[in-house]
Amino acid sequence: MSDVYAALAPALAGSTVTGAASLSALAEHELATLGHGDLPRWQQALAALPAVVTRSELDHGAPRLGAPADDPGALRDTLMRLHPWRKGPLCLGGVEIDTEWRSDFKWDRVAPHLDLDGHTVLDVGCGNGYFGWRMLGAGAKCVVGIDPTPLFVMQWRAQAHFAGNLPNFVLPLKDTQLPCDLAGFDTVCSMGVLYHRRDPADHLARLMACLRPGGTLLLETLVLDQPGEAVMVPEGRYARMRNVWGVPTPGNLAGQLEQAGFIDVECVDLARTTVAEQRSTDWMRFESLPECLDPDDPSLTVEGHPAPVRAVMRAKREQGERAAVGRRQPGRAEQTTKND
Ligand SMILES: C[S@@+](CC[C@H](N)C(=O)[O-])C[C@H]1O[C@@H](n2cnc3c(N)ncnc32)[C@H](O)[C@@H]1O
């Protein structure tokens, strides 16, 4: 078994987080047993990364990891073997990776509403770990990301090769695999995940279980930008995604969070996703948002639904013992689906 996550429990030592040892053991096991047809190709790409001086400048739209490589062309080719790069931008060994998403746009919407100074953070559905670098840059003590998509874990490992020993981890896990004893994070984030879950209440219960009393939840998700309590349940696809189970209004979402036991629930940002934020690039050559919008009316998706609007919700876990009362316990494992 590898020791990719050996630094995780030490990075959380002295914090309120419990269960770090069982989490890292589970992550090592999952990493060792990952199944994907492209895994050998990705592992060869990781093995071909050049030795560079590790370093990091994290407070950038494109975090700059590692000193410039001697042969940038060769490094670019190696990193391309980890295509598609969805979340970024990133600069690895001097190579600029223009990802599908300008995730820095999302970070700029989220960051003003988070105080991460000295915080332990759990980022559920973290993608390739881009936001973890930004969170460290904003003062977080340690960021534990989980994401079940093997390629994103490989992309994180490539980034970590250049960054060196920084406490930003991406573990190959779903929320439903989080160990029962994992608890006590100062901040828990879930961005772009809730609409992929058939049972959103179960997702919220799991997020709550990992927060310390008084801790902060940051939830970012697709919403229906209208007043009231509706939830759009797309029949078939939504913006060509097969796995969008529900898109609530902000009001409905706030109610779901309160039902889960969160307090001080606020919608702190609402933004329509633009084709400047999500588009195809050399580093993500498949179709993207422009192909998912109605060419005659970009306020609609190609299926005729309202085009994507995303909300940032912030909420708190109550202080003290009452925090555990009256909320749903996380349920049994469910099937989850592809990434977007
Ligand atoms: C739309 S992406 C969002 C990535 C990133 N958080 C962001 O906001 O850009 C959704 C991510 O959730 C992951 N995901 C899907 N189901 C999940 C689950 N049950 N638990 C944790 N992550 C999940 C996917 O692999 C994917 O990386």
C-alpha cells in the first residue's frame, strides 16, 4: 500500500477533527484498488513528471506550483495525458493550464463569505483540488478534499508533485464513504455536488456530521432563480447532463438546510454561469456550456430549461449538544454518478 496520505493525520493533529486515521487508511485502500481503464496511462504520466524544485504561490487565480521545468514542451505533453482538465486555471512547473472552468470566478464569489484563517476544511466533491490551494492561500490550516473521480485524484497527485508537502489532499471517496468517526471540521464545503445526489437530505446530513458545533457550511449548487419553494426535476437531461436530479429555488434550498438542522442560513451569492466561465479549451476538448445553451435564446438550455444559475449558501452548525438533535442521520450508501 502507498503512503500518499501519510501526512494527512499529522496535518490535522491538534485540531478538533477526529477520525483522520481511519479516513487516511480508507483513502489508501481506495487508491490502491482504483479501477479505471485509463489508470495505467495516467500513472505513466505521473511517473514521467520531471524533477523540479517544489514551491507554491497560492494566492493567484492560477496557483503557481513548482519552479519552471527545463523542458516546458515535454511537460505540457505529459500533463496533456491527464486530459480533460476541468477545474483551474493552474500553472504547474511553469506550464499554464487553461481548464474548462474558470474556477477562479467561483472562488471570487465564495471567498468573501468564508473566514478560513487557521481552519480545517472538508471539501466534499472537490474535483482535482484547485479550491484547496486557494483555501490554503486564504489561510486554511489543512484542506481535506474527497472526490470519487479517479482522474481528478491523478490530477491532484500531479499538482502535489510540484507543490511539495502542503496540506491539501484529494481522497478517492464519495460522501457516502466518509467514516462515521470523521467529525469536527471548522468548515465544510460542498460545491457543485447537491444536484448530483438523488437524496439531497442525506448529503446535507453527512455534511452536518463532519462539522464541529459552531462550524460553517458553504454550499454551492444550481438553483432555479425565482421566488418561492419550487424544485425543478428535469426529465431527461439538464444542459446535456444526465445526472441532475433536482434544481431548487434558493428559498427551497434554505428550507432544506434548515430541515437538516443548520442555522443562520443565508444565500450570499447568485450568479448565472457565463460562457466565459465554462468553455472548451485546449486542455478540455469536449463540448462545454456554449454547446449546452439554446443558440437562439441563451437564457435557456438546449432542452428548454432555464440556463444554469448557481447559488452560494452559507449556514452554521449550532453550538452545543442540541446540534445533534432532530436532524436526519446519514443513510445507507447510494449510487452516485459522473462529474461535470
Ligand atoms: C460539478 S463538479 C464540482 C467540482 C468542484 N467542487 C467545483 O465546484 O468546481 C462535481 C464533483 O462532485 C464529484 N462527486 C459526484 N458524486 C459525489 C459524491 N457522492 N461524493 C463526493 N463527490 C462527488 C464529482 O466527481 C465531481 O468532481
